[in-house]
Amino acid sequence: MSTANPSKATGALICDFKHLIRSDVGLVGGKNSSLGEMISALADRGIAVPPGFATTSHAYWRYIDTNGIREKIGTFLAEWQAGHESLAETGRAVRRLFLRGSWPADAAAAITTAYQKLSAETGIENLRVAVRSSATAEDLPDASFAGQLESYLNISGEGKLLDACRRCYASLFTDRAISYRQTKGFDHTSIALSVGVQRMVRSDAGGSGVMFSIDTESGFDKVVLINAAWGLGENIVQGTVNPDEYQVFKPLLSDTSLIPIIQKKRGDKAIKMILGRGHHGPTRNVPTSKAERAAFVLSDEDILQLARWACTIERHYGCAMDMEWAKDGITGELFIVQARPETVHSRQDPAVLKTYNVGKKGRVLATGFSIGDAAVAGHLCLIEDSKDIGKFIDGSILVTVATDPDWVPIMKRAAAIIADHGGRTSHAAIVSRELGVPAVVGTGNATYVLHTGQEVTVSCAEGDDGFVYEGISDITTTTVDLTGLPAVRTNIMLNLANPAAAYRWWRLPADGIGLARMEFVVTNAIQVHPMALIHFDRLKDAKAQEEIARLTAGYPHKPDYFVDKLSHGLAALCATFYPKPTIIRLSDFKTNEYAGLIGGAEFEPSEENPMLGFRGASRYYSPRYREGFALECRAIKQLREVMGFTNAVVMVPFCRTVGEAKRVLDVMAENGLRRGEDGLKVYVMCEIPSNVILAEQFTEHFDGFSIGSNDLTQLTLGVDRDSSELADLFDEQDDAVKWMIAHVIAVAREKGSKVGICGQAPSDHPEFARFLVEAGIDSISVTPDSFLAVKRHVVDSEKS
């Protein structure tokens, strides 16, 4: 044993964190060995970890043998495994052995001496410490031990410390821990427990949370996910609070001039855990103030620092990581208080993509965070208290307020889980993910609006948001093997609109996003007409004013709400296939659709034929909408210049004339988006016959074309695409339409402009894909579920 680490000498009962490395799992468990690893290896890289020490596995066995309980434990467990005693009776009996035991004199002396030394180093007598359990089998690749063992916060004084350590030992034999080890096949009597004793971070006066170095649901490895709540961190882990959620894009973190925060979602954070006083015990929960609920826990600076630490830790460990952090409200300092390997996506085959599709959907009954990506239909079983878990019906969908480790036995038997509280890093989320059970957490009201026996469909297959639908929907699954897909000359891109669902498709070998519809973000994330934000005080609709005021709470200048929400929504799309291009189509609502936005009716004309009316490019320079378009430009500018997503390409829809093209580009330049500056490319939708007829002139003003085959077919053939009477005449493969497409492709190639198409026809009709390839198109953009079919059609076409 190295003389540099005397506390790791054979038989040592305690070990200072700074002498531990991650290979010491057998000595101090995964949690404590990881803390030591970070202190010894990452402190010089800026990672701050509170100091402390760990009791070793030797101390654990010493305690067991001194109290003569080793054989008794084995006997109790054997009786349970033989079916002679219940799990509850067995767990209670074993825990009693530990709690009634006495500390060996040498172990007690070692712990108290180490505690005195830690107190002296910090200059505080009877230092407040966090006392956490760390099993010697903890955080192995296929075991998360999420919440299985106990932690005790705000412990002060030698006597209370020794008692907390004793209770940690006993927690190795809670009913849930015994059940978990049995399921995982671990030998109960070969696992020891180490206790970590760590200086308390005053996060009771600040905040704390959990952080993953990947997206927890899709496994997307280019983002850091951070959850945050006020006070001590137990509420997030236990799922009793709905936390803030932040997402940060890892590849752009190295540029300190950028702020690559993709998402900031404010949770209600209704309660916080603070230090207790007197009879309250070491900790207690109190309601948060209205100001705390309305505010984000972390500043942008804090979010970026934590994300950079996550990247540093991940690089050091060589795998995706699950971390806990705390912010000291007194000093303002940030700390990492735990780090362990992520245990779900590390076990999955990245080359296999399984997707779920929910057919006809009933009414939405509840929404929350989606955990996993599956969908399930079945009957509900509502249980609000853990004392009633014996009433759970196997195979039903569990509905509850929140889960803790006591719920694990029935979570394993549930088809899906719905919870009122919790975020992506709560106990319900972590255990559901590990079990492969879809869950919707943080619904807020599931136990209020749902009831036992009700037929529902639980969908986690639609991105970040999970849905509970009324009734039994048809669910189809598709499994795709992504290995062996050949390279092709023609780029195959995706049509995506929903930022919340974009990460589901990151494993597809797509060449970027060929059509990102801005309208989806406006409709779903913003909901408000941009002119109603700009002219809020002039609104006549009091109800609209009230709703806008609610949505924009926290934004002193209401137009900033539009810019912020739009830029963040588009950022998630740009991140998915970065640095490949994401072609963002500027807003292309028709007037009747704009009028449907909150406050929109006062700013839109009434038109007989909105399809051919005031839409697309004509709006951007019009006095009716020019101010609103300026907000779209501000959002794109923030996306590219502040966040760093220079892979964003702007596309102008429904541009009728060359003169109109010039006017739009001038307005964009006035708002800081100048074509060619900082690599900005501007495309135009080719969806009007004039775009084809004057294609050569359009190439002088745009860097590329994206053929909108639906509108181009409609306007070339004079067929209303929504008319059932004319449905048989609407044909993208009509010779006239194909002539239009072939012509614009030829002009684009001659002029060195890019040209692509976004539509369903190449996936439905292999011969149409062949036509496009033979014409020399640069890219074909399709829906994700059509990607592989189109790829195969293109492969066949390029071979022939």
C-alpha cells in the first residue's frame, strides 16, 4: 500500500476523501470512491467538491462482528428466502440488530477523530455534515441503487454523527434495498456499506439539484440536463417538488463568448428543505415564497459552470455521468456532491432505434414530463399512500402523488406510472427509466382528475412532454437497425417542427434538418401573436391581455418573451444534428391561423382565400407585420450569435416576385441578419410557378431553393389540395409538376445554388425518388418515420 495514502493501509477504518480513487469501490463504495476521485484528480481542473472522509468496509464488518450479528443476518434472510417470513418482518429484524448495536471502540475513535480533524480544517467546532450511505456494489454499470440507501443531512456533534452512521448501516437492509438486491442477483451478505461524511454545503440558503451529461430520455449525448430547486437536494431526488430544468449544448461550451443554453423551463418549486431547529429535527420542509416560485434557481453563469463541470467529469470518467450539485447560499459557491456513471443508456445498443406511434388519440387528461420513449394503454390503479400498495393490481397503470424507494416493488409490476410531482431526475423517473417502464411525472393533478379502473393511453413517444389520453389507443412499434446503411450522394434530411421531440431522432444518420417549421414553436411554446406583445397596452380584448400577462410573467419587456421562447425552441432543433445544417422556415401562417393566436384577431385582416392571401414574404415588409417580423429576426440572431448555432439557415416562404425577395432581404439586414455575413445562408421556398420561371434571377438573391411540392403542385395544376372533389387530380408526379421541379434543379446546379425538396412523395413513391436523383437534386427532406424507406430508394436510384 502506498505510503502517500496512510489511511488506506490494510484494515483502515476510515479514509480521507483526498486519498481515495475510483477503483476503491470495494473499500468505500461507488459514491465515496467517486468523491475521492474528483478531489484527487479534478480539483486542479476547477471541480469543487466539499471535503470529508469515508468509513471503510473494514469498519462495517468490524461493527457486525463486534456485535455478533453476521450469522443472525444470514439466518433471517434465509427464513425470508424460504418463504417462512415476510419481507417486512425480515427487514425490521435485521435493521434492529444494527440499531441496537454498539460501536467498537477503535471504530468510534476513528470516526470521531476524523470528524474533529474535518471541523478543525474548516475552523468550525462541531461542523455540520452530510452523512450518506455508499454500498460497495453501488453504481455498477447495471445498478443505480437509486434512493435505496439513507442519507442524513445537517448532522452536528460526535454523538449524532455516530448515530447517523449506525442508521446508514441499518439502511442496507430496508425492505426496498433487500428487494432490489434480490432482483439484481447480488449476495446480501457480501455487500458492505461505507458511510461518507462530508462538509454540509449551505444549499438550504441557496439551491441544489441533479445533473446528467446526456439527455435522460433519448440518450442524446450532446446536452447536459440540469434540474434545480431551492434548498437542500432531497426533495428533487424524492420527487416531492417540480424543479427547474435547463439544457445546455456541450459542443459550444468551449467558446466562453457564447451562451449555449438550449432550454430554461421554470418549475413551480412549491416547497424547499431547510435546516431544522430544535424539535423539528435536522431538516424540515417549508413553502417557498412567490418570488422563489417565479424565479429561476440558477443564473446563466451558474448553469454554464455546472455544464462545463459535467463535461470535465464525463471526459475524465469516459462515460455518461449522473451528478448531484449544490449551491451555497451564503458564499455563492457551487459544488459537486456526488457523481456516478449513468446506468440506463450505457446498456442500450445505439445502433437499434425503437419507436412507438400512438394512433387515434382521445382527449388529453393530464400532461407532464415524459420518462422513456414508449407508449402503453390500459387500466389505472390510483394509490396515494404507500401503506396501500398491497391493493395494486399487477399490470395496471400506477397513478400516485410521488414515489420513493418503498414503491419499487409495485413499480416493477406496473405497465406505466403517472405521478403528480417530480422532474426528470426524481426517484420515479430514475427507477422507471431503469425498469423500462414509461412514466409521466410532474403532472400536478393526475391524482385529482384520474380514477381507478379508468381506461387510458400513456404516451412518452412524443418528445419531452408526456401525455395521458382518454381511452385505449392503437399503439404500433417499429424497431430499426441502423448498422450497415450505405453512404449516398444525395443528402437525406428530416422535416422536424417539434423541439420537444427532436432528440428522439438524433441516432438517425440524417444530413441535417431540411425543414424546421417556425410556426410550430410559435403555436405551442409562444401561443401569442407577436404584434399583441409589441402593442400589449393597445389590446381591446381584456381576456387576451390577462392570458398574455400570465404567459409573460418574468419578462418586463413582453416582446422579449417571443424572442426568448422562439430562439430556445429553434436551438433544440439546431442542436440535434449539429454541425449539419438546420433550415428554418420563417413564419408561414395564413391570416386565419395568425388570428387564432392569443391577441391575434385584432391584427389580422379577414380574407376570402388565405392560402393565396397575406402570407409568407409579403408580411415581412408590410406595416401590418414588420414589427412582428423584427422579433423573428431577433430570435434568429440570438440563436446564431449568442447561442452559437451558426448551422441555422434561414428560408423565406411564399416569395412571389424577385422584387419581394429584395425587400425581404433588406428588412432582414435592417434587423441584423445580412446574407453572407458570419456565414448566414438564406434559402427560398420554391413553391410558386414564378419561383421556377424566374429561378435564375432568384439565385442572385438566395443561396438555395427548397421545393415545396404541395403548394407547387397546387398552383401548377390549379387544384385546391384540400378539396376532396379534386383529390384524384392532385398529383406531385404529374408531368407538368415534374417539369417544374426538373427545371429549377437544372438552374440551381448551373448557378451553383443548393436545391432540395421537402415532401412525402419520395417516401411513398420509389419512382419519384429516382426521378429526383436522376435530375440531380442535392437533398431530400422527409419525416423521420420515412427516413429509412427514402434512404433505400435513393440507394437503389443511385446504383441504377
